[in-house]
Amino acid sequence: MSALEQGRVRPGGDGLANTAAEKLRSMVPAAGAMAYPFLLDAFHLAVSPAAGPVSFGRLVLAALCLLVATAAPLLGLACAYRMTKAEPSSFELRARRLAYLSIAAPPLFVLTGVGLGLLHIPVSDELVWVAGWLVACLYVLLGGEQERPAGSAAIAPSIAKWRVTHGVAAAIILLHLAFHLTNHLLGWLGPNAHAAMMKAGRTVYRSSVVEPILVALMLFQVAVGVRLAWRWSALPADAYRVFQIGSGIYLAAFILTHLNSALVSARAVHHIDTNWAWASGAPTGLIHDPWSIRLVPHYALGVFFVLAHLASGLRGVLIAHGAATTFANRIWAAGLAAGGLLAIAIMSGLCGARI
């Protein structure tokens, strides 16, 4: 019997206590998500010039706050892996899916802030954020202990059909993604170099033919990806599959948030050019603006997870075509390393680093 199973209801006087403790542990990812904006607040207070000269101690505190905030999705990944088991109860499955959702806290927090602004709702986004996660926790806690979802045999064929379509669409989007990430790397040479490449690229991806197709493909990827994640999250999974599901959920939230910020808020409503100044939070910058600091983990993890998710998909394809698991795992690890390095490089440029 696993440690997780031992923690569930047992006959005897301590059964209720065991169940309560397990339910509280299942709320840990949601607690981490609720703490996310306050970690960013702590970072801003530590680096704010209004608080006086920035000492070494305040720099260390700021770095720790930003590091913990950026690493918050890892807590969701770890908890989702811990909760993965065959035939979960309704409560266990809801708790596992809540853990997966917490991985997407950075883009969802950006979406919350932009959405409230678009709707002209004068309410603190942090208040709405905490309230939303409390509602999600309540939904999980209301899940039954005896219910069982449909068996895995009934849903496996559906997954197989959609994953191929998901991969084909990803290959097409990859062309735009490669250009987009390269364009951001040019930020190291300054805004002018970035603008020159972007101007050339926009003649293609902002054309009346290409842009609607590209947006439709993005939304299609989100819809199919969420469908796959929903189905896979109900099945037993190893660490590689959990990572693939979690990174996919982050990217689904990131794509929706980015489309809403760029196409709806910036271009359609406020008529702002989505150029380097827009992305880097000029003139204040991403680091020193109390609102824009949320974009640092949002962007950084977006870059990391897009390459990591592609590496996860490639790993599955390699194994399915007879490649050695050890070799496929090395390709996956290299993809994660490349994603991390690229994320650091792009965010350094957006925060002011220059060659």
C-alpha cells in the first residue's frame, strides 16, 4: 500500500483526522498560487527607490522573492505528480487538476489584471485572485471520496486521435515561434535592431491572410491542448507525462493571456503598438513597475515551457518510433536546458541588458 493510500480514510478513530490532513495537503498548490502576487509585491518593495538606498540585504531578499515566485509552478508540478494514481476519487481527481492549474499562475494573474482593466472593474486584482482560488478550493473539497471517473480504456482512443493533430498544428506554429523568439533575442542589440526585424516580419505574419490563420491555429492549439490535458490528467502518469501536461496547461494560459493583451487590450482597445517599448514596460521598465513585475515570471516561464513542451512531445515521438529511452530522455533534458538559457537571455534583454 502506498503512502498516499495509507493517508486516506481508515477504520478507527483517526480516520477523520487522516482525511482532513490529506485534504489540507491537497490545497498546498492553491496556497502557493494565492501567495504568488504577494511575492511579487515583496520584490517590488525591496527594490523600490522610495524605500531608500538598495542595500545588499534588500537585493538578496528581492532576488529570493522573484526566484520563489518564478519557481511557483514547480510546486504545482510536484503536487500533481504526487497525486497521480489509478482510479482516483472525485476529490482526488479535482485536487490533482487544481495542482495542474496552479502551474499556470503567472499567466493567469496577468490575465486577471488585464481583464479587470478592460472591464473597468475598480477592484484589486489581488482580491479577485485570492477569491477565485478560494472558490476553486471549495470546488475540490466538495468532491466525493467514493466516486470514480470513467475508465482509462474509454478515453485512450480519443487521446490518440487528437495528439497527432496537436503535433501537426504545433509544427506550423513553430515557424512563427522561431522568428518571434529570435526577434526578442535582438533586444540585446537594442530596440532599433529589434524593431527592424519586427518590421520585416510583420509584413508576413500581420498580413490579412496570415494573421487570422495564425490566431486560429493558436486558439485551436489551446482547445485541443486543454482537451488532451483534461483526459491525461485522469490517467496514471510518470514524471515525464506530468511535466508534459503541466507545461501544456501553462502554455494554454499563456497563449490566451498574450492574445488578450496584444490583440484585444493593446491593439483593439488602447491602440498601442506592441513593440519593444510595450513588451519591456518602457519607460519605467519591468523591474521597477509594481504592475509590470508580474510580466517577468510570465514571459520567462513562457519561453522556458514552450521549448520544454516541444521537447516533451519530441521525446514521445522518438520513443514511439523505436529510439532508446535513454537517448530520448537526453534530448528532453537538452530541450529543458535550452529553454532555460533562452528564457534567461530574452528576459535579460527585456530588462535592459545590452551587448
